[in-house]
Amino acid sequence: MPTPDITPWHSLDCPGALARCHSRDDGLSKEEASALLASIGLNALPQPPRKHLLQRFVLQFHNLLIYVLLAAAAITAALGDWVDCSVIVAVTVINALIGALQEGRAESALAAIRDMLAPHAIVVRAGERHELDASQLVPGDIVLLQSGDKVPADVRLLETRSLRVDEAALTGESVPADKQTAALPAATELAERSNMAYAGTLVSFGQARALVVATGSHTELGRINAMLGSVPAHVTPLTRELERFARQLTAVILAVAAVTIVLGVLWRGQDWQDMFMAGVGLAVAAIPEGLPAIVTITLAIGVERMARKRAIMRKLPAVETLGSVTVICSDKTGTLTRNEMTASHVLLRDALLQTNGSGYAPEGGLFHDGVPQHYGNHHALDALLQAAALCNDAQLQELASGWQLLGDPTEGALLTLALKAQLPLQELQLQLPRRDAIPFESEHRFMATLHHDHNGQRLILLKGAPEVVLARVSHEQTANGMQAADVTWWQQQAAQLAGNGCRVLALASLQQPHSSSELSFADVSGGLTLLGLVALIDPPRDEAQQAVAQCRAAGIRVKMITGDHAATAAAIGRQLGIGDGRALNGHEIDQLDDAALAATVAEVDVFARASPEHKLRLVAALKHGGEVVAMTGDGVNDAPALKQADVGVAMGGKGTEAAKEAAEMVISDDNFATLVAAVHEGRTVYDNLKKAILFILPTNVGQALIIIAAILFGVALPISPVQILWVNMVSAVTLALAFAFEPAEQGVMQRPPRPRAAQLIDRLFLWRLIFVGTLMVAIPFALYLQQLSAGSSHALASTLAVNSMVAIEIAYLFNSRQRHASAWQRGTLLGNPVAIGCVLLLIVLQLAFSYLPWLQQWFGTASPTASHWLQAIASGIAAFVLIELEKAMLRRR
Ligand code: ATP
């Protein structure tokens, strides 16, 4: 912590700041950094304290359904019925315990996901660049920042290049602040400190080199302790719908219980105290106590399962939205293609050269008509290779595992190309040191660098999309010198190369007498000399084609939105099965008004030369047409489109922090197939939730109906309230939990997306609720009456009724594993090991319930005989068959 008598960082000049950190321009050494890390600690904010188990346990009672149960317990206590009271209390306690444990598990799953999203930083140590986990930074480190990065610590800027930082997270100011490096008066306010950048803010434009001055809780962010990290909440539209449902359910249950009590007393002339107990039993029976816990755990397990498949959910509601996605808008480069660029051809004015070799290994060569070509023999080729190598920020490293690229693949391919032709890179970098640069941005689609040679000449090198570069050239390089540029010819050549699916770059240069050592956009606005074109191949990912086909089967349309040339995009689209060969260009999009665009997006699937603004308009147009849109993105400017989409998907690898922050989901391997797998998983999670709920509720309906029937027919309750609680408890914690682990149904990706407006509680749902609920009353009730008339004791008859009800639940578990398809298949009966385990556990619990003396005493049960067990099993089988018949009939309709 700086003490007040020390000059603030922003009022020190750069050398002063470096000196105070005992750092240098080339950074700390690794040893210095690790010693500092050991003494200062990680660059991380203290995690908000996780809720203690006890705390979570107590919070479980804060639930409307549980309040009703506790009220029931109070009433039974007032009436002196201590057994019922203690069972009800025991059930609420067990339920809360299970809820607390499961919530703990869900929280750990989400915390692990948060770790997976931990930001990285590029740091210079002992003159070498490294990519590190941002938590490893220490004061004195030199970090490199570029647009899209999240500033990893508080830093004093040492060098800036058009740097603008979005400080809304810290200052609330929504307009990005311009940054510079000069020292400022000590009294400058935080928001005005233009030579500093603070942890947690986002670089929205430009680049910088900066000195870390404070880390972890010593940063401004740490000091105000505004924990930014969007921690996924447990609330989703579905859980909200369920909460509402639970409230309505409670009201209905209480009303029905009241009416039943009144009817029992006035109509059947029952004793009011008995009726009151029956009413309490009814309320207890009808309340699905296990429901909230089941929903939480099913969602958490789903999210965990997705994370294992490399799709990390940042916002929980997206799990459900994923299941109803109708359109996926995907980037091309890196998502549909491998983003492993290789230069395949070089076109000079007088020659077309080919390369061999693949990957970033500078092995293989350049050939003209089969003859190898080297740097140093051909003036035009040399000029092009120089531009390719020097107007370039990529680095190649030879590791034991092979050649590795640090930087952008497009630039890596160009560097490899130059090295294949044996260009002496280091020598050239010394001869033509770089003075300034305009970094590549997808808005302007070019990059330019400024070099000075030893005679003081200025050399500007430029590379970028052909149409952008061609608009700036006046001349072209030939084998013998220069001539006026034939732009039309070059355009045709570029289109031809792009038509094969290649990314095409044009390279140009401009020599000037020495003037300033700064490079502006005006310097590269015209008069350049075109050096040639380079075609890069970036093959589609193997799994992408299949994933696109999967989407088509699942009723999801795939659209490709790329910054690349229309011909390149259309060719790649053809290879992957996206679109019909048509591609719409960014400037064509500009010409359409919103209505026309909405009509066009319904037809065209490939969009080229599209900038982030186009993405935004496309999402809006698609949403306007009623589509549910998932959109991928990686750049800082993609953030608005990601936010606008129903499911924003950021790339974990090449994506910027800004994109990740805006997204609902992050895909850690940047792969389109992973996105499709996540949709598959999203549909499954929703299915499983629906199945679990559809499994739990009929049991409650059945139990409530039993009590109502007993009262209205004037017979003793076949199943006592405490027995009902037992059934609810054991079935909810065993059987219903199995649905959280349920594998996907076979046809999940063969049916159309779930309509967004589709309600969980639909007509089929209600019908099955009543159908199965009725089975659950009718069969146990019949067995109970038959036992009584055969002379069995009430205890024995109700033990049989309970066991029969549990057998029906077990059968119904297997019916419900497929909502529509027949359950009579090996996969359904044996496919979920958790379900089998739950059934076995439940059988053990039922044996204990029936035979253990102290449980017999508590629950009023009596030891059944073998024939009783056979009757229970038979009722399970009967229910299974009847429900399957019902499903078959529905299927036929
Ligand atoms: P997608 O949206 O499919 O991911 P992309 O984002 O890779 O595509 P951009 O990176 O915006 O597309 O590239 C657009 C065009 O800019 C390319 O077709 C290429 O001509 C040019 N380009 C790409 N990278 C560079 C670079 N590093 N330097 C100069 N020009 C580049």
C-alpha cells in the first residue's frame, strides 16, 4: 500500500516509475518476479466468502413450501400429535440438509467455471514475451496491452499507440478515455489520470506497453472492492416459472385442504380434529418439497457437463435459451476453419509462385515452374517478402514439439513464407528498424508499419485486404522496376484466388525521404506501390461439416458472418454446406434498410466483409423475424452484437476479454462443433428438468387424491401423513435425482427447436399429471381396501399401499425417461446407471421402512409377507404397462 508521503504513480515520469519498482525496460527477471510473488501474493481479489454449510442449511428453510410444512408441524404439535410433528420436522431438516449439500456442489461447479475464465496477460520478463495467468503478475512487471484486453492490474503506461480504455467498470464513465504517457500533477483525479490504466477496465482501442504498479487487493478495484466478475446466479426463466408455479400450487393446496376439512366435518360428519389432521396430511402430501433442490442440481450438473465439453456458461439462463436457438451466426476464421494459415501462392506481376510444406515450420520452399526461388535473387519477390516479414507482429518459436506461433495466424503464415524463402529476418530487422505502426483492426482491414533505413529514408509497408490496399496504390512492382498499377487486373486475380477458398492479402510499400517518425492514416492514403498478392489456405475443421449437418437436422439454420472476401466465404460455405453459394457483402448490407435486411437474412446464409456493426444489424434483423439467435464473436467490437444476441458466444482462445465479458457462453476451443454440442446439451438439460418435474408432481397429486378420496368415501386414511412424507422424501432424493444424470434422448438433435414461448406446464404435462396421479391413487387404494376386507390390520394394509405406491413410482421413473418414445428398450431400462443405483437404494429403504421395529413404530407399519411384495411388484408392472399404452396412443396421434 503506498503511503501518502510517496509521490503518486501518475505524477512520476516513466523512468521514475520504473526505478521505483526496481524494474527495467526489458522487465523483471524470472527470479525477481517469483520472489516478489512469494512475498506479495497473487494478483487476485479475495473471493467473496463462500456460504458456510450451516448458512446454506438455514437458508433452505426460507421457502414458501417449507413454511407450509412448518406450519403443519406447529399445528400437529398444538394438537399434541408428537409423532407426526417430529416426522414433519425431520423431513424438513433432511430436505434442508440435502438442499444445502447439493447447493454446495452447484457452487463448486460454478466456481470451477469461474477459474476457467481467469484472464491471461502478456508480460515481458528478461526481454522475453510470455503469456501468463494474470494472477501471476507482480509490481514491476512490464505488460503488453491491446484492444479487447482487460487491464490485468493497475499499470503506469510507458508507451501507447492510440490507446483508449473503457473505464466504466471503475468510474462509471461510458465513453472510453484516451491515454498517453506523460507525467501528470499529483492532484489529478482518478478519472483524469490519462497515463494510468486500472485493473478490471477494458482496452477498447490501440496498444500499449505498461508497468504494473499494484496488484490484487492493492489495486483501485481491490480498494473499492467492487467485485466485477459476473457470477452466474441460480435464477433462470425456468426457475422463476417454477417459483411462480410453487406459489400457485401452495394456494391451491391450502384451498383444497380447507374445502376438504369443511366438507368432511359438515357433509360426512367427521370429528373436526381428525379432519384437521387430514387437512394437514393433505397439504403435506401435495407439497413437492424436493422440487427446488432437484431443479438446482439438474442445472448445476448440466452446466458442469457442458464445461467438460468445453462450453462454459457465464450466465445460467442461457442453458435454457440454448435449447430454443433457431439460428447460429458463426464467424468463419478459427470457428468453422482451423485458423492454421499456410501461404499457398504468391502472385507477382510477372510470376505465380507456389509453396510446399505445411504448418508454421519454415521448411519447404517457394517454386516458380518447379524451380526453387530464394530471397536475394529476384527484386520483386524480395520486396514482397520483406513486407511480409517486417509488416508483421508474429513470432515463431522452435520447441521440442515443433514450431509454435506467437501471434496472429495470418501473420504467422506470412512470416513462415518469408523464412521458407530464406529471408534473413534478424539482419533485416536491424537494417530497417520499425519506428511506428498502425495495428490491424477488422474495421480498416490493413496493417502498416514505418521503418527507417540507415540513410534516413522512410519506408512504409502495408498489408491488408486486396480492395483496401488496391484503393491506396498508384504503381505496381515488376521484375524490372515500377509501372502504373493495373488495378482491374489485380482485382480479377484476387477474386480468382479467393474463389478457391483462400484468404488473399495484398502487400504494398512506399518510400519517402526522411520526415517524422510517426505514422498516420493520412500517410498511407495513396501513392503506394503494389508488391503482389499472397493466398493463404485455412482448411475447414474436420468436425465442422458434420456439426453443420447436425444443425440442419435439428432445425437450426447456420449463417456465416466473416470479415473475409465474399468469394473466399462462399467457397468455404460450399465446402461446409452453408448457404447456396450466394454471399452478401458488408457494403451491400449498408444499402438495405432494416425491413429489406430482415427479408434478405431469411434467404442468404453467407455474409462477407462484414464488420462488427453489420453483425449487430444482422442479429437485430434476425431477432425481428422471430428467430432465437446464437452469435459467435471474438473482437472487442463484437461485444454489442454478442449482448444483443439471445446467446452470445465468445471464443475462449482467440477471444478478447471484452467479448467474453459480453457473452453468455465461452467456448474454450473456439470450435463450431463445441457450440453445437452445447446446444445439444442445453436441449438435454431442459428435457431432464421437465422430466424430473413431471416425475415428481404426479406422486404429489396421487397422494393428495388418496386423502381426499378417503375423506369423501368416509374411510380411514389408507396412507397416513407421515407415511406420505416418507414416500415424498425417499422418492425425491433417490428417484428424481436420477434425472439430473439422464443422458440425452436419442432424437434431441432431430427435432425442431423448442418454441421460445413454450411453457413448461403444457397440456400434455397436465394430462399426464392427472393420468399418473389417478393410477397412483387407484391401485394402492384398491389394494388397501382388498387387504382390509381380507381381514388384515390397518397397519399391514397401509404398508402394502405404501409399497405399491413406491413400486409405481419406480415403474414411472422408467416410463418418464423418454417423454414420448417407448420405454420398452434396453437403453431406457438399463441406460442410466444412476437410476439403477437409485432404485436399489430405494428398495433397501422400503425394506427398512417395512421391517425395522423402530421405523415400524414411527410410521405405523407392519411386516409384509412375500405375497404382499408380489402384489406391490405387480402394481408397479401394471402401472408401467398402462403408462406405456398411454404413450403409444399419444404417439399415434
Ligand atoms: P471471421 O469473421 O470469419 O473470423 P476474420 O475476423 O478473420 O474473419 P478479419 O480478421 O476481420 O476477418 O480479416 C478481414 C480481412 O482483413 C482478411 O480477409 C484479410 O484480407 C485482412 N487481414 C486479416 N488479418 C490481417 C492482418 N494481420 N494484417 C493485415 N490484414 C489482415
